Amino acid sequence: MTAIVRFAPSPTGRIHIGNARTAILNWLMAQKTDGQFVLRYDDTDTARSTDEFAQGIAADVDWLGIRPHRVEWQSKRFGRYDEVADRLRAEGRLYPCYETAYELDRKRKLQEARKLPPVYDRAALMLTDAERAKLEAGGRRAHWRFRLDGRVVAWNDLIRGPQHIDTRSLSDPVLVREDGSYLYTLPSVIDDIDFRITHVIRGEDHVVNTAVQIEITQALGAKPPAYAHHSLLTGADGKGLSKRLGSLSIASMREDGLEPMAVVSHAALLGTSGNIHPYTDYRGLVDGFGLDKLSRAPARFDEQELLMLNAKLLHHLPWEKVKDRLPGDSEALWLAVRGNIVTLSDAGTWREVVNGGVTPVVAPEDAEFIAAARKLLPPSPWDATTWKVWTEAVKAATGRKGKPLFMPLRLALTGLDHGPELAQLLPLIGRETALERLG
Ligand code: GLU
């Protein structure tokens, strides 16, 4: 079956790794089934939604390698929502309520005091036409609630398994505010029906919404889509991610120079039974994808693990895949340094080591040794065997071996006590520069 899925962010901020995971799981589902991915902006909150955030989200989604087949804006569909809301009003499923927030709060407190569940008492359903007219004449405007059936709504969640929610335990949800604006619940259902969404894959914070949305879908005479609610991400400390969302935004990961496919691989494989392996494109991830592989347990997101995965991905990346992003560098430099970097920008450190900006470090007790080594530098041209030829000669002449042989040479040539293999760096540094540094 080809799936039509959607990713539905509210453009009231940028997306973070948790939202990205939802987007990626939907994209994998679409790819796996040759289906379609709808990017839907849930921007019914026109006061908080901005074009700038929407554009930022589009850029983030694109950076993650997701190519939506269709883009939709809820703010462009109010006419359609009005039409459906009117139909529900005519059928008595959407009813006007006039309680103020203060009055609702008082009701809740009384229920609490009587140890009753804080469920809306449907007092507004009892109002006569005359009472309603009086409230309106007094300046009150209606908000609109959906009259739930009050039954057990069941669905087979593709991640969580069979779910049962008794909607008698829920308040009739407000779908339309006093000012006529829509809460997210109804537009989402209408869009899912109109865009023929087959699978709703989203975070488990929406499980209760699903019971309500299934009722609304059925009230509209449509068949609900399949639902799959994934667990939410926690930080390495096991707590929710919400506190540090800034640093976990996709935009900041991009600015930090992370590889999109490291982020994608991490997000896609967290909380699954599969090993977290860095894929360089979606193919392998799509092949291994299945909603049934996602665990119900919260998935831990650890920035350090992401960095390690990024490093692992770079270690094997061929020159072809990075050359556009490293203009002016050579394949030889890339092959020499890729095993020693965590993000691509770290390549700059080693570029400097090769091209200049090095302060050679020579300990006084090594001065004589370095001078002897300098004299033994082989003639040009240099290649990958030069280091071995040279150090064999130095070893024979000075009697040094192991670390006392190699470390002073590394310190003098690079100014650092660690780094890529000198066999690869040395020909890049070249004889002239080596002579200078050893001098
Ligand atoms: N805008 C909603 C959110 O970001 C979408 C939830 C859904 O996928 O239905 O939570």
C-alpha cells in the first residue's frame, strides 16, 4: 500500500531534533511505500505563526534531505473549515458554550473538591434559545465544543499496539474559539481527510487527541487513517528535551557543521532495535525501516553520541561527497584528515598544519635529534612511502625508536602532539616546509 503521510509543524518556532524525528519517520514511511509526504503548516494561530519560521522550517526539512510532494497551509483553508464547522453545527455535534475561563475554572475546582473528574459538564447543552439570546445580548460570544459520543474509541496503533480510550473521561473539546479562530484539532482532521492521509505518524503526546480526532473523523462520515504514535525523546539525563531546545534545533546543528545524514541516521534509529549506524543516504535507512521496529520506551538523545556518529560518518566519506564543501582542498588532504575530524570544519585545523601557521615545538633535549633528522630528509618527490623511508634512516642514525622517535618529529612538523598519520601528512607538507619547520 502506498502511504500518504504528513508532517505538520506549527510555524511558531524552528524545529528541533524531536520534531525532525517525526518528519524523518514520515519521510521513511513515504519512501518505503513509494508514497507521498505532505508538509503541512499548522498555522491556525495567526498571531504566533510567521512566514519567517515557515521558511526556516522548509530549509530545515530540505537540509534533512526530505522533499515534500505537497505543501499546504492551514491559514489558507479557513473557508473550508468554516464549511465543515457549519455542517457539524447543523448536525448538533458542535454546540455553543458561553462560560468564561473564570467560570470554567470554578467548575473544575468544585469537581475537584467533590472528587469528580474535571470533565466539562455540558451545561451549555441545556441552554434554551432565550437564555442563549440573553447571553449574547449581554455581550458574550460563543465558543464551540464538539459533542463527543462518549464511547470507547479503539484503534490498532502501529507502534503502541491496541489502544482504547473512553471518551466519557474527556471534556467535549473546544474546536472554535470565541473570535471564530480554530484550535488545531478540527483543521487537522479536515486536512487529513481532504489530503487522503493514510498514516498519521506523530508523537505520543497526541494519543488522547487521536481518540477525539477519530470521533470527529467518523462524525464527518470518513474513515480514520492509521495511527502510529512514537515515544518522545528525552535528554541523556532522561528528562524531557524542552529545556534546551535552542541548541537542539536543526538550524543550530546545521550551523555547527553537522552532517545532515548523521542527524538523520541518529533520529531515525534512536529508540529502534537497530544499531545506530551512520548512513550516507536514505537508501539503507528506508530498507531497514518499519514502524514495528520502534520501541514504546522513551528514546534518549545524547548530543555526544550524535557527534561521534558524525565523526564516524566523515571517516569513511569519499572525496566526491565533500569536495564541493571544501573548495581549494585536495583529495589527498581529505584522505589524510577525515579520520581525525568530528565535523567538516575541523578539516581547517589540518589544512593550516599543512599549509602554514604552525609553530614547531622542539624540546631542548630533542634539538640535536631534530637537527639530525633534518639532514636525513629524503629528496623530492615525496609520496606515501617517504615517511617510512625517512624514519627508518633516522632510527638507524640516532638509535631512537617508538614514541621518542615519532613524537618529536610530529611536534616539530605540526606543532601538535596528535593528528592524522604523518605518512599521509608529510607529502602534503612538502620538503621545503618540512626543512623550515625542522630548522
Ligand atoms: N501541529 C501539531 C504539532 O506540532 C501536529 C500534530 C499532528 O501531527 O497532528 O504537534
